[in-house]
Amino acid sequence: MRFDVLTLFPGMFSAVMGDSIIGRARDRGILEMNFIDIREFSLDKHRKTDDYPYSGGGGMLMTPQPIYDAYMSVAADLPKKPLTVYMSPQGRVFNEEIAKELAGQEQIVLLCGHYEGVDQRVLDEIVDMEISIGDFVLTGGEIAAMAVMDAVSRLVPGVLPFEEAYKNESHYSGLLEYPQYTRPPEFRGRKIPEILLSGHHANIERWKREQALINTYEKRPDMLKTAPLTEEDKAFLEKYIKSKGESNQICE
Ligand SMILES: C[S@@+](CC[C@H](N)C(=O)[O-])C[C@H]1O[C@@H](n2cnc3c(N)ncnc32)[C@H](O)[C@@H]1O
């Protein structure tokens, strides 16, 4: 899968996207990431890429020409328009479902705004989708783009060593993950749950499911309204909620 990031600050990406799992997937050629410096495309004699907004107010706005030319340096020779995403606090709020959607693409162009944002005309010209990483405002789209690329990349086949690595994880199938333990078996008097030492595969799987249900109920009960729950899950949750003396508003 290929990402082309249009940014004024390509240097911000090298450390984060060059190390660890993503760095190794890039080395193995499973992921290609290009960081395109918008400033290189400015036709202004001082290589300016921003100007005052017509609407007044403080701050500067990124001008359309360098962004458009940077975009065309990627898109001009392609047989079809690449999916082009503008990182924006006004976009769809990013989640695992959107990550799955994007992981199915062969190529994505990500545009990072800065300052007060970007001239609307170039957005209208090139952008297919806006993505926000939450209801807050960042100084630029770079951190948001890195978060999106990281979450999408780990769903690309071959990036993680095996599929279970992401299929069991929080959000992938609508629940939060169960608690996990590693060595030592006892830490500051706290022992790992005995069932994990039992070697009984089926019981351990059921324990993991139940713990995921409890975790989700305790931390994100809103997710249970849409999670794909079996009759067995519902019966377990009902019993658990009753045992706490709470009323079941999740799965009546
Ligand atoms: C200061 S923000 C501009 C905000 C814009 N004036 C507005 O009110 O919608 C600068 C840039 O940061 C990025 N950005 C800020 N918050 C973001 C968020 N929550 N998710 C994704 N990108 C964000 C966008 O690329 C944006 O162009």
C-alpha cells in the first residue's frame, strides 16, 4: 500500500514512520510512504505557501497553488485519481471502521493543513474525504496523518506477523480487548488469573470473551449497543450486570 503525504513539514514524519513495525514494513516493501514538501512547489519568489485570509481575522491560510502542484506531482501520471484525504477537525471522526475502509485502498494521498487551514478552492479541487482524529484542534495535520497511517498500515496484510494480532484487539470486532498478562506469574503480590495457566484452550477462549465483555461494559458501555453479541454473550452480561446490582440498559 502506498501513502503520499502532502505537508509543509516532511521532517516530522521520519522518526515516527521510520521505526518499529511500520519502519520494518517499509523496509520490506509492504508499505510505501512518500513525504512531499509542499514548499518545493511554491512559485513565489520567496517560496511562500501562506497568505492572509480575505475574511480577515488572525492567522494565515495555506495558498492553493503549491498544494495543487504538489498533488499533481503525485497524481498526474496515475491511471485513476488516488483517494485524497484532507486531515481536518471538520472531517469524519476516525475510527477502526474507517481504518478498515482505507486499508482496502492501494494508494492514498493525505493532505496536512497548517496555520488557519487551507484555501477552500484547492480542497474542492482535489479532496475526496475529510478525516478528523477527534473533536479538538491541532496546530497541523501531521500528527493526525501519522495516527491515521499507523492505524491503517497495521491492517495491511503482512505488516503484523499474524492476523490475530489485530483481530483480537480493541475495536476491531466491536469490543474492547480482554486484559493481558505476561511473566512473571506474580508481581507485587498480584497473580495472573489461574485459568491462563490451566492449558485448557476452550476455557481460556471463553474467559477472554467474557473479560472483553466486562472490559467494554466497564469502560465503554456505549459500544455494547452496536457490538455483535451472541445469546451466550448477552446472558453472561446480564448475569454480570445483575451481580453488580445495576440495571441492564445494554442488552434487554
Ligand atoms: C489550526 S487547524 C485549522 C482549523 C480550521 N481553521 C478550522 O477551524 O476548522 C490547522 C490544520 O491542522 C489540522 N487539524 C487540526 N485539528 C485536526 C483534527 N482534529 N483532525 C485532523 N486534522 C486536524 C488540519 O489539517 C488543519 O488544516
